[in-house]
Amino acid sequence: MARHYFRLPVCSGTVSGGRMRLVLRVMAASALIVMAYATEVSAQTGFANMFDHLHLAAPDPIMAVEWYRKNLGGQPMTEGTDRLMFGDVRVIFQKNEKPTPSAGSVLDHISFSVKDVDAAMKAMEADGAKIEGPAREVAGLFKLGFVVDPFGTRLEIVQDPAKLGLHHVHLRGPDPNASLAWYVDKFGGTIGKLKDRIDGINYGGVWLLAAKGEATPSAGHAIDHIGFRPLNVDNAVAMLKAKNVKVTTEPRPLTLPSGVSMRLAFIEGIDGVRIELVQRTPSAAAQALPTTVDGLIGAAKNAAGLDWPGTFLRLCIPPPPAAAAPSPGPPAKETWYAEPAKVADNLYFLGSEGTIVLEALYDYVAQDEIFGGMRKLGLDSRRIKYVILSHAHADHDGGAKLLQDEIPGVHLVYGAADWEAVDKSANHAGGKPKHDMVGTDGMKISVGDASVQLVTMPGHTPGTLSFLFEVRDNGKPLRIAYVGGTAIPFNGSAEYYDGYIVSSKKMAKAAADYGATALMSNHTEFDNAFFKAHTAANRKAGVANPFDVGTAAVARYFTVVQDCATVARIRATGR
């Protein structure tokens, strides 16, 4: 099947995209499981008898999600890539470059129950956790041990067959009895005894326990805050104010990039604990991802909708077995060529103070496509300042050496691992370029008032780079997430797929944080860009840009990618 690819000059700086190249020009100067609300609601307080969530801090929330999924078994959610479900309780991770360890704060530690404490602690230690000491049997309770996760949260790992998963939250304060009484008064529940031994409150199967000791407020620690669920957050805040509880954030609405909406507020609890109150609607109840091949394929297909069918078909449907014939080599130009076109005020399919080119195409067409394409659009190739390569494959970097040789002072940018591959290559397509700039996570490459932010996204290749940038469309800003590598093998290792999924979640979070409402890929089958580009170039005034699909659709793209990669992992590895 013929595939169409394009290049893209962007942004008064300009971006060019190989099998799509983007030119940034700068003008001068499922099985969808919907969890219902807890069945028991306190008539006195108006709170569901359960925790809504625990909010942990980590320098990289996506890495933290993967660590907890791998070691403690939480379920990913359609609601967001920064959270997992443990039973009915969310564990959500917020970005904090250097959170204070949780030990010694009012939220001292949380506990998970596993089938084999020793095996679990050994695996966690191998995955970066710090072991506080060997596990021990506690008479009348269970076997337990303590670890500190790689991000600073103290974890009590217990072996309680009666309650696997998230087990309890352990407070610390000068008067444990007063602490528990405060929670009963504000959120309902009844003080009981865990295993008939330890005083606590059972909130929907997860215990709240308290130990005596001096403690610091929780905000800024690795366990930043806990969440409870009122049926009406405004009423709950009014009730708590009447009980002299300090409200630190008044009720306000929040809509996640996934489209899930809620209403929330924050209060300061006893001993300085930070507490979030979250009012959820039934449509915003927990959505756990399916875990079977059929369930994941169904979820990916639903997420793809009409926006991303090519991504679904390419990633979720494996090709037939490879033929014995040798690879035919690069495709003929006529099977993928598209004329350059203007798709926004300063965004071109190709293709002031200068130009940034994304991607360098195959070596055999770079001269005509980059230099010739820019001439057709009235752009000056001598003003190219940077060429950013998403990854070191011939269809994206074959023209890199040509650009380096032909344009004085131009800089080539690869991710570190792909520069290493280029430097070591014996027969690099188009010739081996000289080592130049290394693209790092969060780096911004700017020309005039145009800027491309890099996101390292190892997976398609070890050094894949993705991009975030803003262009103007009819004078209005349009924020774009550009994915630098999407295709996957169908016979990879579990470690490969896990790493690929982590990178996809990372880029999804970066796109959401950036507020991207458009998504572009460097292969047009993934984003339908061949048709969108020409629609954009020929639309009438006032017609919306077809690339501008909204934040929810951008988030769905990454859902498709992650579900299909999980399918590939299950098919290839059995897990």
C-alpha cells in the first residue's frame, strides 16, 4: 500500500518533517469498568466511606506510575497517565523535582499487601527501592517489612492474604487517638481494630492508622496529601468551615486532558495533613483499563475513533509473516511524494530570522524536497539554522549530511543514543554527518520568537526525540505535539514494550501540560496528515484548522498507542 509522507515548515521560524519534515519559520524581529460511588455514605458528614485517592510526589510521574504498576500491580486508567487504581482508590503522582521523604511527616507511610513479602521486597530493591531492614513476622498480625521507593515514599509491605493491594495509610502525630477522632468527626466512619489489635478507621477496605510521634505537615513531602470524596464539595466545605477547619483552596472545577471533570477543594487537617476534597460525577468514576488482548483492542479502537484510525491499524493489527525475499530498499518517490503546502500562518508542509527544519528525509530526495520545496514556498534555505532529527532512520535523517555540507553554520540535533548509533555506523544512508548538538529532555531550540521544545522518548529508537511547539493559525496560537517515533516491532521483549509505553505516557503528559490541541506524526498514516494538510491549505477563511482536534483527542492518540503496545507485549511475551 502506498504511503504518503510530508515535510513541514513551521512557525515564523520554520519546521520541516521528513517522511514528514516540519519547517518552523520565524518572521523578523474496553472492557471499561466503571466504579460506582461507595455504597455507604455518612448521613452526618456527606462523605463516601472511602478514600478517594492518595497523592504522591515524584520527579517523573510517568516513571513512578510504571514503578508502582510493575512492583505493586496497580491498574492504569483512561482518566490520566499519572495515576493507577488500587481497588477503588486512585494513587496519583504529581511532579516534584525533589520531594522531602515521607518518613517523619504526618503522612508517614502507606502500606501494600502482597502474596510474598520477601520476593516483593527483593524485586523492589532491584528496581531502585531502599530496604530499611529484613521482613519480620509480627505475632497476631502478618509478616511485614519497610522499603522506601525511589521517589521518597516510605512503604510498609505486608503479607495479609485477606486483603491484597492497597492496605492502609499510616499517620503520625502527638496524639493518635485525637487524630482518629478528628477524622471520624469530619469524614465519618467508626474507630475499630485492624486484626483486633490496632486502632484505626476502615475506609472502604483501606485502613487509616495512627502512630505517636512528632510530625511535620505533609505538603511538599513524597506523600503530599490524601483525598476524600464528598457527594457535594460546596456543602462539605461549608460544613467543615462550621467546624473551624481551615480551607486552603475554595471549591473550583477541574477538567483533566482526558475530558474527565470534577469539582475540588483543599483543607488543612489535624497535625498539618493536606487533604483534597473531590466531588466526582458518575461519568468521572474510576475507569480501569482492560487487560486482555480483545479488551485492549476494543478500547484502542474506541479511542482511535475517526481521528486516529491509521495509528490503530498500524499498531494493533500485526502484519503477515515476513516474506523470504530481501528488503526492497527505500520506496520510490512517487509512492509518497506530496506537494508542499501552507497549513497555517507560519506552518508549511514541505517545508525573518531563520528556519528550523524537523527531519531530513531520504538522501535521494533531500535536495529536491527540502531545497526545492522551500523555493516553491518562497522560503530561503540559506536561513536554516537547525535541523532536528527525530531519530536515526534513513527515511528521517538520510539528508542530514547534505544539509550539513550545503548550509554554512547549520546545526544538526539528534538524541544522545541516536548520535551514538550514527557515529558508529559504517554505511550511513546519505553519508555520515559530523557529530554536532545533542538534544536533551526539555531543551528549547529557538530562532527569533519561534521555539521547539524537545521531549526524549526512547522506544522507536533509543534516542527518539518528540517535539512541542506553537504556531499561528489565522492569527491565533495553535499548540502542537509532534511524535518522533511510533511504529513498534511485533516480536520485542517485555522490557522493550514496557519502556515504549513509559515513553508514550511521558509524551502524553508533556502534551497535556503544554496544552497541545493538535497532534502530528512524522508518518502521515498515523495522523491522517496527507489529507489534513491539503484541507488546511485550501480552506476558506473562518474554517477551523483540521489539525486542531482538541486536548481530549490528543490524549486519545496516546491511549491508542499504549493499548496497542500492550497488545503487542501480550502477544509477544504472554504478559
